[in-house]
Amino acid sequence: MVNSDTASFLAVIERCRPDWHRLGACRGSDVNFVSRSPKERSKAVGICGTCPSMMLCRAWADEVGDTWAVLGGEDPQARRLRQSRTAA
């Protein structure tokens, strides 16, 4: 069963899916990439670590300003930290 956060995330991805997403390690995964659970986020980051599209996904997360999903191997907190360091 897919929860409403995951369903919303998947709907956004489906509407504006970048070409590289079809190669994503997350495709077909049952891990919740929008969960606030540290355990689930850790699983998602682990899957990202195996993904050939990880850096493209990370750049896309920056481009669209994502604040709620694990994308490109980063959860939103890690993404904000990286962005604040590169902005300084």
C-alpha cells in the first residue's frame, strides 16, 4: 500500500519525469523516499548510493527546490546543509 505522501511524490515524478529517471535505482523499490522515519530515509539513501543517476537526480532536486524527499542520495536536511555550504 502506498501512503498519500508517496502517492503525491510519484504523481509529481510521473508528470515531470526527467529522461534519466528511467535508469534510477529507486524505480520499482518499495522504500518510501518521502518518509520522515530515519530508518526509511537511511534505506532510501542506501538505494541512491547504488544509482547510476544519483548526481543527475541531486541536480534535479536542487533545480526544483525539493524539500521533502530523499533524492540524489540526500534527505532534505542534508541537501540544505550542502546548499548552505556551497552558497557561503
